[in-house]
Amino acid sequence: MSEFFKNIGKIAYEGKGSDNPMAFKYYNPDEVVGGKTMKEQLKFALAWWHAMGGDGTDMFGCGTTDKSWGQCDPMARARAKVDIAFEIMDKLSIDYFCWHDRDLSPEFGSLAETNAKFDEIVAYLEQKMKENPSKKLLWGTAKCFDHPRYMHGAGTSPSADVFAYAAAQIKKALEATVRLGGQGYVFWGGREGYETLLNTDMGLELDNMARLMRMAVDYGRSIGFTGDFYVEPKPKEPTKHQYDFDSATVIGFLNKYGLANDFKLNIEANHATLAQHTFQHELRVARVNNMFGSIDANQGDTLLGWDTDQFPTNVYEAALCMYEVLKAGGFTNGGLNFDAKTRRGSYTMDDIFHSFIAGMDTFALGLRIADKMITDGRMDKFVADRYASWNTGIGADIISGKATLADLEAYALAKGEVTDSLTSGGQEKLESIMNNIMFNL
Ligand code: XUL
Ligand code: CO
């Protein structure tokens, strides 16, 4: 297919002094930061639904961007989306992409026909990937929340028939993920929650959600899927209460149902803030539980209580995010998927590129800062010193399991009031160090 964005060339790294809006100022794919190239550390991905399908439609109005890609026929459009997505990725040096089944090709009446058409597009995508071996599927997922049949949920629907339909859809999406070499498969519980407990059997719904995940794991492993399953927490929207509320809730759920060995978390920044957490909190909870997997990179608006899915431009947040990623040992199967859409008013084709450039430069800065936070060492040393009482003496005895409650009583009685091991939390000092690191790059 011929070039779609004829007036936009390959986006080059020009450095922080450049004023070219169509250039990277901080993202230099082959530069080594923290022992790996930026490309390897950041593993950027394009989200098919926003980049190729999102046209700016919101609750108050129709789309502002033409995302028909010049094609009226749905299958011709689906193929054009493949070609144009690859052009966008190529021009932006993005190596990964993510999709819902229905982002690739829509529903066509019967499930059999929908599946046949989906297979055609997956085959087209597979061929395209063969021709462009640097482009890889980060993760796939099934859109089990859009169609009216899912109005009461998919895995948590009161209807067993709907559960079966969702299972069929997930089976197909898993097959496509494996066929395309994807190393991740996401469960985002789009309508897996409730509007009112007056009509809801919560216990059954949670058990069923786990049953669906267990079936997906068993089937996925049986067809050779060796990657990670992910749950993507979100506290609300579209339902009033989503079962996958936040990282801690999801980890408890996965442990309860024996799914923790096959699943990790896909953490989204805007979902974290909807749960009244920071992005870093959600990542930290995942990391300390060895459940960190992948990231949906975006940001919300502090004044709005919904999922605005903005391209991430907050460098401070990106730095704290990348600090958690580096401390987790970096990405393995996961990556940074821009689950983000251009604002409704940013409706031009150029805006697509400006948005990705902004997001990628933000995370490049975040990576540089996070690496410096670690090599600088002041912050990590502060934390290590703060907990030093656990390394020797009574602290070490508690950790080793040697000390009993009675031993601690005897210790406290002998020691008297605690004074010498209390030190300042140093919050402002650390915030000042953070600023010093950020502005001395
Ligand atoms: C919705 C959301 C989804 C998931 C995939 O808030 O984040 O796009 O990432 O289903
Ligand atoms: Co997401």
C-alpha cells in the first residue's frame, strides 16, 4: 500500500536543543541508559483501538477525526488499518502493538462469520509482520464489553449463554495472540462489576470470573502460549464498581483462585488515579508482590473523575514509574503501551504524531531520571538507612523468627522509651533531591 502520511517522514532524534515539533528531543532509541538501549528499556507499543480507531467521539458529540482511512468497506478498512499502523510505528520507531479482537476486524452478525473475517485480518497482519520482523505483538485481548450482549458483564454475566459467548471470543483471541507470537494476553474487566448489589450475586460472579480465567490459562497453555496473562485493574467505569479494583484487590483475587502463577498485572496510570492511588503506588504494590508485568501508559486529569486516557506528558510521574520498572528488573514480556488518545480538539493527522512524540519523550526523560535516581544513590541510601534497625540486633532477630513476643516484651521493658532509633522521614529533603536530579540531567 502507498504511503498514507506523505508529508511526515521518519521521526528522528534531534536532541533537547531542537525546536522541530516532528522530532524526538529525548527519545534516542539506540542510546544506552541503565545498561540497555532506550528502545529495550521502554518497549513502546501502539494501542490499535485509540490510534487506528479512536475518532474523538465522546458522551456529548460525534467524532472529530476521520479514522476511516479512506475505506468504506469494513474489511478494506481493517486491512488499511494494518498497513497504516505499520507506517505509524515505522515512522515513530515503535516496535510493539496491542489490540482487542474487534479493533482488528468488527462483528459481522454470526460468530462464525465474525471469526472467519477475523482470521483473514490476522493472516494479513501475520504476513505484514513477516515483512517487518521488528514489529511485535505485545499483547492481545478480547473486547467483551462493547456489544449489548455484554450489558451485564461477560465472565460475570448472570447469563451462562453470555459467559459461553465470551469464552468463545477469548478462545479465538488467544489463538490469534499465539499465532502472532504475542507474549501477553490481557483481561480488562470492562463490565465485570456491578451497578447495584440489589440485583447481584457477587460470590457467583467472582467465582465465574476466575473460572473464565482458569479456562483461558488451560487453553492458552495447551496451544503453546508461554507468555504472561495479565489482569488490568480499574476501580470503576464503565460499571459503578469493577471487581478488578486495584493492584492489591487483583493480587488477592489471583491468589485466592490459584491463578497467581500464570498472571501478572498490567497497570494503567489513569486507572490508578481513578482508584485514588498514585501510579507509583499501583506499580509498587505489583512489584513487591512479584506481579509486575506491563504498563498502559497514559494520564488522567486531576480535575476530572473519569478515564480521559491522555497521552502521558507528566515527567515527574513517568520518572517514578520508570524507577519502579527499573527496580523490578525492567520489562520481560511486558512493555509501555500507549493506551492514550489525542484530545478531541487535536483532530489532525499531525496530532497523532505529536501525541506519540510527547509521550515517548516524556518516558525517555522518565527513564533518564529514574536511572539517575538509582545511580545517584541518595534516595535509596536514605531508605536503606531508615530501615537499618532491621539489619542487626533485635530487628534481625525478629526477621529471622528467633524473637518471640515475650522476648520483645523483655527487650522493651529493659530498653524503656524509644528515642534513639526515631529519625526524620525527610520527605521535603527527598523531594528536593528529586528536583535536583531532575533538573541536572
Ligand atoms: C479501558 C482500558 C482498556 C484495556 C484493554 O479503560 O484501559 O482499553 O487496556 O481492554
Ligand atoms: Co488500558
